[in-house]
Amino acid sequence: MNNRYHCCATCKHFRIDRFEDGSRRVYCKRLGFDTKPTYQFNCWDPKDRVVKAMKEEKE
């Protein structure tokens, strides 16, 4: 899927953990790797709201 929505930030597995010291970890929960919101991978699984937006845009 190559579209404007395809990025880690729109994936079901994208997570941001914030820690008490003010730091944060941005990562893929499924893979366990650190990532950035704009990265793209073939394992992308869009969030439900993103699927809905893509369908509405297609119509």
C-alpha cells in the first residue's frame, strides 16, 4: 500500500511511552524496534480511523 497515510504514526502498533524524567520512547509494539512517526515499513497495519479515512477519500 503506497499512499499518503502509510507511515508508522498511523499504524496500530505505533506507541509512545513517556517517562517520569521527561524522556520518551517511540517504537513499534509488534516488532519492539524504535521508530519515528514518518518511517514506513511493509508490515504497516493501519488504525481503524485511518482505514475509514482512506475509504472516504477513495469515494
